[in-house]
Amino acid sequence: MTTRWLNEDEQRTWRAFLAATRHVQETLDRQLQRDAGMPHAYYEILVRLSEAPERTLRMSQLASRAGSSQSRLSHAVARLEERGWVRRERCPADGRGLFAVLTDDGYAALAAAAPGHVEEVRRTLFDVLELGQVAALEAICAAIGSSSDGTHGGGSAKSVGRRS
């Protein structure tokens, strides 16, 4: 098999993509640590639970939705439990599975963190783009995201989350 090396334009694009995504992630993580005392990964867990029916998800579903491994998620949920923001409950149907449940205190922490986080998302990402670039970025992200489910290219975003 022959390696399909990146040409100059592709290499430049790849490196720009890496730098941009690293910048956005690091900026959002710093803002949440500074203003809310939590890493972006914890914020994402709280968001996913807040959007779930009864603010409850199976741990495996939460890991998938938060883009985390089960072991990393379990560690994060343990830290969130220590803060009183999440609790774990046994699944009554099978006794083996666990649910993560967003507590009222966790919802309050999320609600307090959200305005500053959304402003940082706006400042870091959307304020530096023109309107056409926002639509292009959505299309690009949808195409990249769809490649992971076997539908290479040409994808469209079904839903863009209210929070990041």
C-alpha cells in the first residue's frame, strides 16, 4: 500500500486545523477553570445531562455523547459526585448498569457557568468569522463528523448544540 502523503496545501490546512482546535479548546478550558472552577470536560458532562430526559443518562450513553472513554468518564463523574453536582444510581432494569443524574446543585453550577462560557465561545470562534465562514465551518464539521459513521463527505449537520 502506498502512503498518500499530504501535499503542501493539505499540510498547511492540517496544521492550521490543529492550531485552531487547540486554541479554542485551551481558551475554553482556561475560561471555565478561571470563572467556574471546572474543566471543559466537566462542563460538557453537565450539559449532556441537562439536555437528557429527567437529567439522567446511562453512563455508557453519557460517555458516548460527551466523547469520552468509559474510564475517563467514570473518573470525571466521581469528581462531579464529590462536588454534589452528579449522583450515580443503579439501573433498576438490569442492576448492572449505572445512571448519571444531574443534581439541582449541578444544574445551578451549569447555569452559573453557561453565560461566561457562551461569551467565550462567541469571542473565540464566532466573532472572528464572517457569516459565510460560519456556514462553511458548520458544513466542514458536519462532513468530518459524518466520516466517522461511514458516510464519507457531503454530510450536513442535523443539529448544532445550544451549548458547546
